Amino acid sequence: MPDAYLSQEIRVPVPLGPRAYEVRVTSGDPGGSGPFARSALDATWAGKACRAALIVTDRNVAGLDYLPACRAALDRVGIEGRPVVLPAGEPTKCLESVVKLYDELTAMRADRHTVVVALGGGVIGDLTGFVAATYARGLPLLMLPTSLLAQVDSSVGGKVGINLPRAKNLIGAFHQPVGVWIDTETLNSLPARELRCGLAEVVKYGVILDAAFFGELETRAQSILDRRGEALRSIVGRCCRLKADVVAKDERDETGLRAVLNFGHTVGHAIEAVAGYDGAYQHGEAVAAGMVAECHLAERLGWIGPEVTLRLSRLLERFGLPVAISGLDPNRLTDAMGRDKKNQRGKVRFVLPRALGHVELTDAASPDDVHAVLTALCK
């Protein structure tokens, strides 16, 4: 590996005792995933004897150079990769795809030493992780995220799952990977819309955990949009560190701390469910609009002033993300939020900001306030 690439590498530990692993952020080193995988697997009981891998990807990623590079990297460390290529998009994250992958694992006579590799964006990571969590009561999982959204969010933390027709991520599990290998060069091939969707999750970290980071995003917005290598590595590494810190303190959502990561997602998941998973609103777009709506809700509770919502809206618009939606019924959004996983005792709970960099989980929002905010959002 060239010295220039060595200086760009970022290592983020995720300290979870026997489930600890590392997130490695690099640039322009696709071959490095093989030695990283071998080292990560050798640190686990199941992975030491690993000689086979099921590599799950989608048609978009398979059409690029990443799949052959992944197979070659694994082959060099004695792991034979069997690829499975699925349709791209949110509809793939379903029970039918789970069964297909179970069949592939059965056909290759997979055992508990077989590693399952998620090569793709958030849909592939969530789906593949769920299959790894449930086949033979758990197989080693290696994450190779190729989208910004997956790199900064879904690949770290062990939450895996699939959708039902009326609810997102309602079937799921916790299953930590043995490692996460991120090559930010993959972001250069992302369509502009996919990059924007990932930036919604990046902005989220600034609102919930790090006001200084939010300010940096405001300052560096153009270099990020221009996909400058150092800017992308920096924000990916920063987001991974922020998430790893939360996950280390509340791995399984037992203390409520990890719930802060769901800012924008109560409304956002409802938007996705009501609009349908056919691409009308991608996840990052729904979350962007959801964050603005939830800021307006915090305003109505007197938690923040309008300046917080204004700064958030301006940054999201700078990144080309929606701050409102059209064509959806507020009543259907309310119904969809009634199935949110954070709800308790029949009450919808929201993660709302008290200030930039600080949020809290609450069920204090009245139905009237929620309806007013959703009605304004849908105009």
C-alpha cells in the first residue's frame, strides 16, 4: 500500500468486550480488505477456521469493480467467496430475499465458520446482517459498506433487520460484525442522490451529539459535495467514532442512550412506509424531512428556538435534501408512527433537540402538536 494511503487510514475501535471489533477507514486500497478480514476473523472462535464466504451485493455494486476486488482480496487470504447479486433498492430488504440467501448458504453447505460479507449500501448491510444473525444461530459477519449512509451509520453497531410492507425494520436482531472495512473511494461512484442521502445521517450526528461538528459541516459543505478525499475520510471517521461511543455505552438499546441515534427517524420511517419503498423518498431524504419536522415539534414544546431549525434547514438544503414533503396524508403518517419501535404504552416517542449537540427521548408531544407539525410538513 502506498505511504500516502497509510497516512489516510483511520481506526475506530468498538469496545464491546468479547464482541469488540474495529472499523477501518481508508482510501484507494480495495485489496486491504482481505488481510483485514483474515485478522478480524482470526480474533474470533468461529472465524479462525473460515475458508468460505458468501458475498452479498446488489446489481449496482456488482456492475463496478468492487465485487471482483473483494473476491480477489479474500482469495489471497485463503477464503473462497461465493457471490450473490440481488436487485438494488429498499424492496430487496424483505423476507423473500432472506429465504433466497438461506438457500444459497444451504447450497454451499455453510457452517458456523462461514463468513457472510455485506458488500453494498444500507439495504445490503441490513439484510445480510439479519441473515448472518439467524442462519445456524449466527455466522461471522464482515461489513464492506460502499455508500455514505452505510459507512457512517448502518454498518456500525450491530442492528440488522428487514421490512414488512407496512413498517420499516420491524423484524430484526442485534448481530455485531467481526469488522467493518470502509474505502471512501467507493463514494466517487455514488450517484449524487445517494451521496445526499448519506449526508442526512452525517448532519444528524451534529445535531444529536456534536455541535462543533455541525459547524464544521456548515463550513466545509462545498468540499464535501465536491467529494474531496480528505473531507470525506474526515466526516466518515468522525461519524464512526461518535456512533461507536454510543454503541459501546448502550449496545442493545437498554438504557435509552442509543435511542438518540433515531432523531428524525420517527417521522422519517413513517414517510418511507406511507410513500412506499419504491424510491419516491429514499431513506436519507425521509430522515432529512423528519429531522426538520421533529425540530418544529421541539419548538412547539419550548425546547429550542427557531434558529436551530433554521440552521438545520439551511444545511440540509445546501446538501440538496428536502425539508418538507408533498403528496402524503398527515393522518397516514400518524398511523404509521403508531407502529414505531420506540413507542411505549401506546405513546409515540420522539428524539427531540434541546440544543445543537443535545437531544432527549420524550413522549411529551401532544397529538395536536404532532398533527400540526405533520400538516405543515406535508404542504
